[in-house]
Amino acid sequence: MPTDEPAAPRTVPDLLDAAVSRDPAATAVVDRDHRISYGELDARSSRLARRLAAHGIVAGTPVLVALPRSVDALVTWWALARLGAVFVPLGPARFPERQAYIAECSAARVGVTSLAERAGLPDTVEWFVHDDTADPGISAPITPRSARPHPDEPVHMAYSSGGTGVPKGIPHTHRTLTTLARAYRSRFRVEPSSLVLHIADPHHDAWLLELLLTFGSAATAVVVPPAVTEGEQLADFIRGARVTHAYLAENELLTLTATDLPDLRHLLLDARDLTEGLAEAWSAIRTLHLSYGVPGTTVTTSGPAGAGHAPTGNSRLIGTPVDGIAAYVLDDELHPVPFGTAGDLYLGGPALPATFHDRPDITSGRHVAIPFTRDAVPVLNTLDRVRWNHTPTGPALEHVEGPFHVHIRHGGRPRS
């Protein structure tokens, strides 16, 4: 039976196409004094994709990206997605050994950077310097648009230590990201009129969260200048830009005043960063979403916090799984534990990556098949212990304990 409802995006380029189709003149990115429409973002990313294709980048190619948070980083992400290539953020130059490790383990032979970032990058890689002024006449979208990547092909692979000290590539497919984009749009009530803070750098998992919050809803990305990190400068920026959605760390929140940001309607905070008084202060005039994530995926569960929502010892309520993610609380023999009993948290579903890149040893150790699920599909052992608990809004997961990477981090998450 015919329907006017558009098909759900199955690939990352579908997300941009949907936003462009909705309103090509709508603002996609605000970066200081520059405003870029969705039509312009499409044209710029398509132009860059043409140039990258001319340099031999094809579907499946891992491409290192050495760019700070910026319009250029967003354009590059979209360009590589158009080509079916894999965006691999390299991280800051002050960690050259980590950069060399990522370059070697990802098997990337080509990268994208800027003139400002070029010095000191791994010389095993052929670096393409991003210059959007080149070939200004080529602004039409890539053709043919029918040459789409497959939903289960990788599109983004950041490296995370995940508490082990050894960075591991975590490949997100088009399917995982479009599933997360739909889940975040629904859970955090993002609309085309929303203004989403972009304060994380591309090598952080939170950058991907901010990107999906924005482009999964045809909203606007508001890029924070590199010099703005916290305090009154950050408050002035958020207030002046009228930001409506943000994911912030505890150390950033502690330098801000909740009542000074009237347009900020939805605030996301890692529940493990929650300290005494934060929930009461920040939930009074907005929705405070306490979240929990795993390496590669910043938000896998979340729940609203209220004035009476205070941390108890090391326990933190972390809400319920977002759409596309299933949570299992199991004992040592991989059987479900009773409600209220602590057990190991396993996560699965189409919104989560299923492997670690080129690490079958870690994949087989962390992704295990649990017998009572359909087809015994492997799920991720988070290494955390949780229990289901009753709350005023219904059952929610409570984080009890876990390894180093999930404990409260003094000073919050570093941004670069």
C-alpha cells in the first residue's frame, strides 16, 4: 500500500540526503562567524569526495583524518561516507607514538589533514591536504547516487583503549550509526530547530554522538572554538549560540551555572560523572539525561535525573537501553539474574559494533554468545556490574562497579 512516509535511512549518506531534501537552505553548521546550509554541506562534501576519489580512495578504504573539530572535519566525514570509505580519526599530535600505532593497525595508507596539522604526522601515510578552495566549479553531488555502500560496511573507526591501555579500533557500520541516529532523535527529542553543541574533538567517541544528534535530526551543529573549554567563556558561548542540546563532562559543568543557560533544554551527562548536587542543580529547568556508554559508543543507556537523584556510594542509575540496544544482566554462567540482583552487564543489538578491528582474540573474549537469545547472537561483555532497580519513572539499570575506565574520572573526560 503506498505511503508518503520516507524510508528510514539505511546508510550514513541517506541521513544527509534526508536533511538536504527536507530543506537545503536550513543551517547545518555554525562555526564562529560562518553558517553553512545543508545544501552547501552536501556540495562541499561531494566536491571533496570527487577529489579523494581521484586520489584512489574507494569503498572500504581506511582513511586517517588529522583535523580538529571544525567544519572541515564534518565535511571530510560526509565525503568519506559518500565514497563508502572509513573515517579513522588520528588524535592529537602530542601523542606521536599513538598516532603511529593507529596508522599501522588500521592499515591506512592515505590520510586527510590541513596545512596547520600536517607537520609531524606519520610518514607511512600519503597525506591529502584539505583545501576547499580547489576546484570551486565542481559542486554537483557525486554520481551515481545509486552506488550506495552496504549498510553492514564500516564507515567510522575510532581507536579506544577501553581501560586496557592498548588502543583498539572499533568499527561502526552504516547500520549501527543510522540505528543510533534514530534512537538518539527519539530519546533526546532532537528536532530540526535544535542547536547541538559540538565540543568534542573527532578522536573522541563523543564527537560521533554529537554528530548523530545533529544530522540524524536535520538539526544544527554549533562548533565550539578550540580556545573555549570551560567557565565563563563556555557559558557565554552556549548562551550566545542559544544551544539547546549538549553532552558535557563533570569538570565542565562545575565551572558553569545552571540558571545562566536558559535555552539549554537537554543536557547529557555520563552517570559515572555524577557528584553530589549536580542532578538537583541541572535538572530544575531542563531535562538532565544520565547516560552510560562503552568504548566506541558514548551513549548506550540513559534516563532522566531529578532533584532527588543523588549518587549513593559508587552506585549510579544509568537508565534504560536506547532503541537498537538490548541489555542483559547475567551471572557467571551467562544466565539472567533476578530483578534487583547484581550481575554482569552484556549489551547487544544492531546499534552496537560487533567486533574489534583485526583483533579476533579480543573480539572472541569480549563478544560472547548467550544461549537464550535468538540465534545465540554475540553480545558485548561490558566488564561492568549492574542491577535493575525501581525508580519513579520505572525500572532502570543501576551501575554498581566496573573496571578503571568506568569509574568516576577525576576532572572528567579530557577533550583533546
